Amino acid sequence: MWEVIDTFDDFLSYWGVACSKTLTQQIELWQTSYMIRYPELLEKQVQDYKNYGLDWRGIAKDKVFPKMPDYLQLMQEARESLFKVCGAVYERASQVLRLDFDVTFVIYVGIGCGAGWATQYNNGPACLFGLEKIAELKWQRKESLRGLTAHELGHLVHMGWRNEWDSFTKNQRNPLFLLYSEGFAGRCEHLILEVKTWREAQDENWLLWGRQHKAWIAGEYLRRVYNGLPVNDFFGDWLNVQGKSQIGYFLGYEFVRWLEKEHSIREIATLSFENVKEQALSYLRSIASASA
């Protein structure tokens, strides 16, 4: 009920030619000699940056391809780890969350869109793993990749239970739904693995800082929502809030744990879009008011 599409050998064939070229040439060859074999994968990455009004070639040139030579060994290690992890975590998710659909795991080298990406591929549920991003985050070991795989499978379970394979990503553009969806995937990650994994922690003080400053984090997130300001720096590893990257995953997880006081995990997963927004606002207000 699961399969792996591994594109890394095709990447290595491309890189053997491209590694001696200029950055601009490397990026063009990435598109025309490597990704050309995977048009759906290419389109997803290009469209992802377009959705945020960003130039994918500029991002690739500034943030991804200059580091590619340093990533090769880490990407190879990540690829090998994923082969050992994907099936085992899928089986655990099937047992714990009763995941009952086929999943395709796609291993590729991309342009920084994400270490993991729950989506549709080849007309079915899929987890995409960007080796370049995994290498950047240094998540190449099995322990980190178990957490990443469980997290993305949590997203797929969420999409399936909501029957929102097409609209889920669009809903995530709402900051309150985004907080909920990432929190839900984080909770599934912990349920599947039966351990609290915090891959997002950039140092040993990350989680402690989040707990100590939860009221401020909630208040700042709420302020962004009220004022229509972006919240991507709560989630993106290239950005940060008060020097802490990806602290939004912590806040989202805490929100879902708050919902669990009155709802089962299945009930939480199927809350209506409007109810999600209402509950998220209620949670953020209650937590933020603790510092008032």
C-alpha cells in the first residue's frame, strides 16, 4: 500500500554535468535535464513559489544551489535513511491512525520548498521529500526522518478524514487554519511514534523558550491575524520570531492539545473551517490574556 519513487540517481546524472557550470546554468539544467523527467514535481515547486509572489530562480540562486556541493553526502545519507524509514512509519500510522489509503513517497532534490510535503502526486496521496532541504536542516538521520515522515502522514490523514484533497492547501493560506493543520500534524507525529519529537528545535532551549513565552507568542500571532499580516516567519526555517525559527509548530501543537480537552482526535480533524477559525481565536485570546 506504499511505494517509493526515487529520483536521486537522475539527480546525480544531472549533477555530474552541472557541477562545473555557473549557478545560472546549474539551475537551468536542473529544470531542463533533471526535472524535465518529473513535470508534475517541477510544476508543484514552481507554483509553490508563485503562490507567495516569489521568483523561484532567484531563491534557487541565492539560497539553494551555492550550497549544493556541501549537501551531497548529507543527501545521500538522507536517501538511504528514507528507504529504511518510510515503510515502517507508514505501517505505524496505519495501526495508530487507521490510515487506509495508498501513499507514494517521492525522493527528490528541489529548490528549497520543504523537507517534507504532503500533497497529491500521480493522482494519489503522496509525501514528497526534498533532500536539499533535509540536508540544510541536518535531518538526514533516521530519527529525524521518522518524525518528518510521521508529520507528513499526519497531514495526509487530516486531508483524508476531512475529504479535502483539493482544498486543504488553499485553506492553509488562512493563518488560523494553518496553525490548526500544522498542530494536528505535529500531534499525529507524536501519536504515531509514541514519543515527543521536536525536530524544529534549533537548540536545547527552543522548547523551554516556547513554553515560557507562550502567552507572548499567542498574542503576537493574534496581532498578525487581526491586522492581516503574514505569519510565515512563525513556520519558515529561513525566518524567525524573536530569533526562534518555526515556533509556530509549537503553538499549533499546543492549540490541538487544548482542543483535545473536549474532542477526540477524529473530531478535531473534522471541525468545520468556520469552527476551526472560531476555536483558534478563542485559544489565542485565552492564552494571550494570561500575560495581560
